[in-house]
Amino acid sequence: MADDFDNPRDVELSSLSAIYPEIQNPDPHDPYTIALDVPVNPSQAVTVFFPAASDDASPPGASGAGTAGPREQGPVDSHELAHLPSIHLEISLGPRYPVAEPPQITISANPPWLPAETVKRLEEDAPRLWQEMGCDMVGFTYIDHVQQAADDVFGLVSDKGALEVDPKHKIAILDYDIKARRAAFEKGTFGCEICLEPKKGSVCHRMLDCAHVFCVACLQDFYNNAIKEGDIAAVRCLAPNCAKERGKAMSPGRKRKKPRTFINPSELLQIPLDQEVVKRYVTLKYKTELESDKNTIYCPRPWCNGAARSKKHRKPQGLELAEASDDSASEEDDDEDHAEGETKSKPYKPAEDLLAICEECSFAFCSRCTQSWHGEFVRCTPRREKGELTTEELASLEYMKMHTTPCPTCAAPAQKTHGCNHMICYRCQSHFCYLCSAWLDPGNPYQHFNEAPDGRVTGCYMRLWELEMGDGDDVGYGFAGGAGGQVAAHAVPPAAGALPQELIPEIIEPEEEEEAQDARHAAAAQPHEPQADGGQVGIAREGPLVLRIAAHQAAGAGRGGPRARAGAAAPGAVRGGARAARNNQAVGRGGGPQQQAGRGAGGGAQRGGQRGRGGRGGGPPHRQNANNPANPAERAQRRNANNNGRNQEQAGGPAAAAVDPDDPGDGELDPVHEAWVRHFVQLALNDEEDILLEEDSDDDDGDLQAYGRWA
Amino acid sequence: MSSQKRIAKELVECTASPPTGITVSLPNDSDVHKWHVVLDGPEGTAYAGGRFGLVVSLPIEYPFKAPAVTFATRIYHPNVTNDSLGSICLGLLKSENWKPSTRLLSVLEAVRNLLAEPQPDDPLEARIADEYRRDRREFDKNARSYVARYAKGPVKFDAPRGEPAAGEREGNGGDGGGASGGRA
């Protein structure tokens, strides 16, 4: 049969080269020897072990390592590989092939990672197959056989799914894998989900941690921008669901051990981002970390202000991080730090807590008195810094007290510019409540503002949207004040009329707030003269209390006001309470010694539009009252406030009424006042305040009228 | 520049094969940063039969910054402010959650989904959420009466509001929460 053709070997070779066009002919003088590279791309990535280097002592003649499985307990180096170096196959068809002679097979690999016995077995497969076929042309069958064997790495993968390879081939094998992956990646086309363009793999980047693919241009744009803006938290994978899954794992404390969402600097360099940008990223990250730690001590040298060395946060070595691959950077840092620790802090062990060494300028100082290090036996006291503050600093501190809420985790002050009261710390990503600074569960932060499953409510119940237009008058955008009013007012439709009045002062004199604020401070401070400092702090700190009072009011109103339309009226009453607290504040300010009649009130209106909180305000006397009835200064303050006239009484009414049921023993309210309060609550609950206003509005300008309507 | 290109692509995506109940148009052909969307109330809900106007404002930094979406038509819904602002509380629009690879199509679908399934546990209007949970009949009645009052007839987008501040940044405080920005 074979004789029908010129030569069966020619026939076979021509059909083989048709099937495998990559077949080569290594020896031009021997047309019957062909060579073929069989790629080894296991269908499932294989874990490849590189036993510790001590194994190098094994006989070098054994080209490759044994397959004996994990015989090593020592440190094992393992990698997930999808591509192994291909197998070089040489098939030589002798003159008597195929009838009387099997093909001669030579198998090799570069590097020779394939164990000798495997090579031998593969080579012996050829005669066996040839015989099974009845001594016929076996070329295709054999090549196919080798290819299939390559799919499971020639059965070399142990039961545990691992392949052991001599460590001396490690670099070559890993290199091959990386190159092969890269080549496969670059050949592909990916739809970048950011610019929505199909992009060649060569201009794309696959995220190392989650394997999402984006085009390099988009990633550069985004990350450069985020790093420039200092929004370090945004430097993460940009796929929508990626963050969610990883976010779940993210703890508020942001431990490094947790699966991280941020991107390693080395990956940023790979994208590639500019080294300068990556450096900034590393620095900012370090800084953020330091700032999130309340215990960080800073260098007392005014020109330095570096952080003291600490075990927890290590200063990144900019370039080192850039050069080092992945995790090794931090490890290297570790070592370095230990070395330093040995030379410097050991001798002072007993005083370790006191001695601080600046990371930047290596200044050694005492962390208690911030003087240069005086040895551990010197008694020192913390330096008082109060007196050293300039008025400007004091003013900004004061402003921060009034218009910011500290993060419960890192104490970073946050000022809300708009939106709801669920905040996320820009520094440590803690979720917290803007009203009371409570830590909120990232999983369900809104619980705090809603009713708990067991029916309990916090002081911030239903107050998610208070202060929606921001805290302070210089925040937010546009003429947000009006809108803020609207939001608060929509429950009481007639309030619409209040808006223009409220807007006017803000439009005309934006800077007026400063003065109004000053006036308010003064008003707050004045009655406290004997203990001005502590008192003010007390006021500032009590913000949440007013909130609680306001929330109580709902309950209080339900209890005390039988005529209240029970269910429906309660939420309205809460709003009323908040608004009343605000009123209170406005009046307290207006009544201060630096009162500038219209202006004080105008400022009040202006603030009222944006501030639902009231608690931070200068003088909400009733709240103070409820909290600490025995404080004479506050009593005085309240009286002072009361003297401002009935209008104000009326404004403060609901808050006081809310307090009453909870504090029946409080003898501070004189009966007349109390009667007023009760009367007002009733009116408020019955939506009758308009009538009341008409009687009363004659002794002040229209701003309070606006308030009255809201309340 | 790339922002315009992407928006154009998304616009094509939304107009060429519009998803059920969502119609997108540009109020001003030369400005792709402002979309007017008409949302049909999903069948089988209290909003069925209503046509709701949505204003989508894309910041200049889009898609790096989240779009702002507000209801131009008043709607009685636990997750939409019950006022002329129509702010929406939608997790994927919050600045800290926004991912540049989120598409407007999925944003709009998420909004429509919100009509089908209000999220009373994450409310903007606690009172309405409360009602939704406790007295669905009353809620449906109110929602329908809002539909009858506001969401019938031609959709108006020019609710009294100013220009939304595109691409607002918060200086300091992290996220203000809910419907991020876009209101005036």
C-alpha cells in the first residue's frame, strides 16, 4: 500500500507540516528530521514549587528535579504559573520507517526543567504507539499525544496540585511565564470600561490584585488626578463591583493585613505613573497614616514638624519603595528599623515612652515636655500651649469647634459642605454621624438615623438631612441657604414665605457671618466670665445634647400633648424642635453685648437657613438647663436670654417643653415661662403659630417671624 | 476631551437602544453634560402611568467624578427628597463609591429600580419610609395622588433651580452622603 506513493515518509512529512505549519527542519541535509516546539500551557494554572536552595546539592546530572513531591519542610517558594517553557521535539524518520522502524524521538526543554524520567518515558511512547498502530505512520498521533500530555504537565503535577522544579531554573521559568502571559495579554483586545474604547492589550494594564483591565491612558488620568488632589482613598481598582467586594473586607481602622483596596506603589509604577507622582502617593499615604493615629508625636522644631519614629508607621523610603518589588519594600523597612532601634532606643529602654526621635531631622526629644531629650530621670511637665496661640489661631480653633465634627477614630475635624449627616472621614475612612460624632457601622450607617429593629432610636433619629447645605455659612455652593430652608420647611408649607427674608442677608453681606459669630461667641462667653474657657468648651461639646432633646420632643409631645395628631404629628414636632433650637441660638446671639440689632438677627436668619444643629451655637439656654441645672452661669445666661423678650421665649419654647417631661425636678423654669412654653407647644402642634406671630412680631423684625412659622 | 467622547458614546448607547421606560434627550444639543431623562413609572407600582423627569448633570471631570441625578418631577418616594430639589439617595452616586467605569445606563436603571423597589431602610424621607413600611395602602394612595398631581402630562424639567454645580469638591468632610451634589 505504501508503495503506491513515492515515499511514505514524504507523504507523512507533507501532511504533518500542513497540520503544524511551525514545524522546522533543523538539519538541511536530513529532510526526514523535523523539529517542533510543543507549548506547555496547562489548562489550569499549576502551582510550581521551588524547594529551598539546599537541594542544589542533588546530582546535577539529573536534568531537572525529581517528582517526589513535597519532601521539604523548609521554606518553599511557590508560584502559580500558567505557562511553562515549551518542549522541543525532534522526530527523525529513519529509512525503514514506517514499516520496520519506529521514529527516533529526542525531547528537550530549555531550561531543562523536565525530569529525566519523564523525557525518557515520552521518548519511549513513540515506539509503543507505533506498534499499537500496527507499524504505521505514527507522526501525527505521537505529536498529538505529547500535546495532550503537556496539558496536564505530563502527569508531573502531584495530588496536591503542585509541581516541583529545581530552584536553579526558577528565574528562567518565572521569566518565561511572565513573558508568555504578557504576550498573550498584549495580543488580546480589551474594552476599557472608562473610555469605553476597545484597546489593544499592549496599551492596557491588568490590575495585579483583581485582574480588571483598563487602558493605561485612563488609569494614568485618573490616578494622577487623584494623587494630585490628595484623594488617596480613590487610588484603587476602578471597576464598580471590585470596590464593593473589597470594601466589605475593609475595616475602618484600615489595617494593613486586611485585603487591601489601595494599589501598591510598585504597581503604579508599572502602569506607568511618573515616579514623582508615585512618590507623592507614598508620602501622602504615610502622612495620612500618621495623622490617623492620635498617638503620633510630632517634632517640636518649628521648621521640621516631622513625626517621631514609631514602630507602627514607618517612613517609606521613596526610591526604595519604587525599586523594590511588591511586599519586599515593607520588609526591608522592617529590617532597617530594627537596626536603628537597636542602636538608638535600646540604651534608653526604661524611658522608651518618653524619648522620641524625629523621623525627619533625628532630633531627640521628650515626648512629654517636647524639650530636647533630657534623660529619663528628669521630671518634666507637658508644656502649656494655650498661651502661645495667636488670635488668628484661636479664631480658627474656635471656628473648628463651632463648625466641624471630629472623626471618632482619628479626631480629624470634618466640616460638612452639603449632603446628609453620614460622613466618611477623609483621613481614615471611618463612617460617622456629623451631628453627634458617633461611629457608624460601614455596613449600615443609616441605622443610626432610623429606628433600630428593637424600636430604639438614637438622638439623631430622622435627622439624616439636617444641615443639608453644610455647616457654616461659607460652605456649600450657590445660594444653598434657601434650598436648605426649603428642605426643612416643606413639612410646613407656609414656610415658603420665609425664604426670601432668609436669603437677603447672605446675598448682601456674606462676610457678616463672621461678625455674627463673634457676637455669638461674646454672648456665650459673657455669662460665663468666672469660667469662660471651660464654659465655652462645654457649650461646644454639647451639640449632641440638643439633638437628643429635640428627638425626645417627639416622645414628649406625644406624651404631653393629648391633642397632637399622634403618629403624623410626631415627626413634625421633631423638626419643630430642631428649628426651635436654632431660633434659640439666633436670639442668643442677637442678645449679646455686641448686638447690632438688625444684623444680629439677620445673621441668625442666615444661619438658621443652614444650620439645623443649633447645639454648637452660642447660647441655647434651655439645653444647658436640662443638662446641668445647677450651673449658675448657665442660669444667668438663660435669664439673660429670657430678657430678650417674649418673642424669643416663644422661639425657645419647644425645646424647653421637650426638656420638661424628662426633667421634672428642674425648678429653673418659672411658671410664667413654663406656661408660655406649654402654650406654644400646643400651638405648634396645632399649626396655629401664624396667629401667634401676628400678635408678637411687632417687637422684632421679620426674621423671627420666619422662624416662628417654621417652628 | 475624552470625557466628551465617552459621554457621546453613552448617549448613543442610551438613545440607540433605550432601556425600558427610559428616554434620554439633550436639552441643549451643544452641551452633552446635561441630560434630560424621562422615566416611565414601572408597571405594577404606585408610580405606573406617571412620567418623571430626571436631570442628569455630568461634571466636567466625568467619568472620574460622579454624575448628579435629580428628579425634576415631584415624587412621593422614601429615597427622593419630597421637595422641588428631588435629590436622590443612590449608593453608586456617592462620591466615595463612584467608579469611573460605572455607566449612566446602569445609573438610570438603578434609579428606575428604586421606583420599583423603594429602600425604606436607607431613606431620605424618613416619614415616607415609615409609611411605606407600616401602611403600604396609605403610601400607595399618596404616591398615586402625587403621580396624578405632578407626573401626568408633558414632563417639565425647568423646575425652579439654578445651575447644578458641576464637579463639586468637598474640601474637607468626606462625603456629605446621599444624592451627591447637583442641587442648587
